[in-house]
Amino acid sequence: MTGLFLTLEGGDGSGKSTQAALLEGWLRSIGRRVLRTREPGGSDLGIELREIVLHSRGEISPRAEALLYAADRAHHISTVVRPALARGEVVVQDRYLDSSVAYQGAGRVLDPGEIRSLSLWAAEGLLPDLTVLLDLDEEHARARLDTSRTRFDRLEAERSDFHRRVRDGYLALAEAEPARFLVLDATLAPEALSERIRARVDGLLHA
């Protein structure tokens, strides 16, 4: 079996973790080996970088933030994701380079093209076979976070205009690469979303 690289994207509170867990469970039920991971934090080094980039008490400049994410990505792809794909596993990953383009590019108002180029360089050009974008407007997302969080990270705590730019950035990415993206309305019930994701992934598994 050849490996498959699947990523889930979307704003904070869009339900990525829930869908990643449901997808992992279904894949295992049909006999596939699965690696479920995330960025940042999918490796030992990534755990340390995640704490810095999301929970640092001091200010982090936008370019420094982008570079920290790229450092995590370079190590994670090299030491975790590529070896799993080489073993024929399905990698289900919460966030990847599209997050950097949306958050640091659109959100922090850096050049999205430069952020994408940096991420691709860090990952040695690796792109997902499928990226699921769970689309949710910032008001719905904030309402979900307010009921599920007691501690907000640096990005979750940003104002609505930041999260609006992030959403617009994601939608622009999906429009530019429609073959790679599956865009879903994140207000749908979790099981309805899961069915749509499974249908698309099943097509890739039998392509």
C-alpha cells in the first residue's frame, strides 16, 4: 500500500480535532495503518516549539512567528511524516502549510507567497493528497471557543478582524487549488461532515 497524506485546516473552533479522530477511527476500521499528528507539536522538538509560539508570554514578531512554524514543519515532515508515508501509512494531520499562509500570511499581513515558499522549502516540497477545509465564520468560531476553552493561546486570543482575514486567506487558497481542497461548512453536524470526508478519502484510497 502507498501512503496517503491528509490534512485538516480551518480556523480555531472549526472542529478539526473531532474530524481527525473520526477519520482515524474509520481508516483503522477498514484496515489501514494511520499516523495521526499535528503542527505544531507533532514531534518532541515540535512540543517545545508549540509552547513557545502559542503560549510565550512575550511578544513574537510576525516574521519570527513564521520562522518558528517553519522550523517545526521542517523537523516534523523529515522525522515523522515522510517516514510514515514511506511505510505506507495514512497520515491524518491537524494543520499544515496552509495554516501558515492563512495565519501568518493573511492574519499577520505578511506576503502569502513568501510564507508558502518558506513552508514548501521547509517541507522539501511535500503537499497533501487532500486538504479538508472546515469553513466557519469568526462569530460562530468565537462562540464555540468561549464554551470550550478556559485558556486561549496567542492566536485564539486575536481580535475578530484577524480571524476574518484568516478565513478569507483559507478560502483564497481553496479557490486557487480546488483539486486538492475539500471545503465543508463547519456548522454541519459532525457525523454529516465525517461522511463527506470519508467519501472523498475513499475515492483516493481506490484511485
